[in-house]
Amino acid sequence: MLSALASLVAWTLPEGDDLAPWDRLLALGSRDAVVLDDLTRRARAKAVFGDRRALDVAIAATRRRLEGAADDTERIVLRVDLARMQQRAGALREAADCCREALAIDASSVGAALVLSQVASELGDRRAAILSATTLGEATRSPRARASLLCDAADLSAAEGDIKGAAALLERALDSDPDA
């Protein structure tokens, strides 16, 4: 019943800046994908201009939407989107966790790896940087770029004290580009 009401409200409300009706639907526990997606879209538009409340609403709506995700692809997209918003909100650890969760679903998610590399840099998190560099290295087609990313991951791995991991990454870099 609540989902039907939420869908009706989403369809009938005009475009506008007021998030209050949408925020109320979220507070009432709506799990309707259409409403949550529309709320996120509307809130994100305000959040871009620095509206912290809108950003918080968008994060809450995306978390709720994630609970009802239909498949792994949708979960990855929502997690990466959530990570971007959390990064903007300054919740860097949570953003890194979202990216790791997306990469656990699909280790080749370039979107998750890119956000994770930004967050890792902001946090100074070597483990996250290793994961992002490795993922990006595996995704690139250029042998030289792949080798460079894998060498970066190896350097970080060695700095973390993981000599075996660093050696394996260097071997993969050399396999990709023997001149690396």
C-alpha cells in the first residue's frame, strides 16, 4: 500500500526544489524503487550546489534503494554511486568500504576502482590504493599502462610489508611489459 502511494506521489509531484514530501516518504519507510530513485535524483541536484541536507537525503535514499537491489549489477552501480556521495560528504571510510564491496561483487569494476583510488589518496590508505591500482591495471589494454599500475601496486604492497604480494604483482607487470 505504501509503495503504491509513493509511486502515485512520485508521478504527481511537480519538479521543484522542495525535498520535504520525498523526505517524508523516506521517513515513512518507502522501499519503492521509483520513489527512491527520483528522490536521489532530486536531492543530488541540490547537493551539487553544497546543500548538505540534500546530500544526506540522497545517501539515505541510495542506502534504502540498495537494500532492494534486484541483482549484482544494480548493487555495483548503487554502491559506486553511494561511495561518490559519501566521498562528497567526507565519509571517506564508508566510501572506501562501498567500493570494496562493489569490487567484491565484480573485481573488474572500473568505476569502483576509480572512486577507491581517490578515496585511498585522501585517506592515505595503502591497502585501498593497492586494490584500486591492481584493478585498474587489470582493466587497461595498454601493456605499458598495465605494467605501470601493477608496479605502483607492487611498490605499495612492499611498503605494507607484503613482499610476496609485491613480487607477484611485479611478475604480472613484467608479463604485461617486459621493459617495465
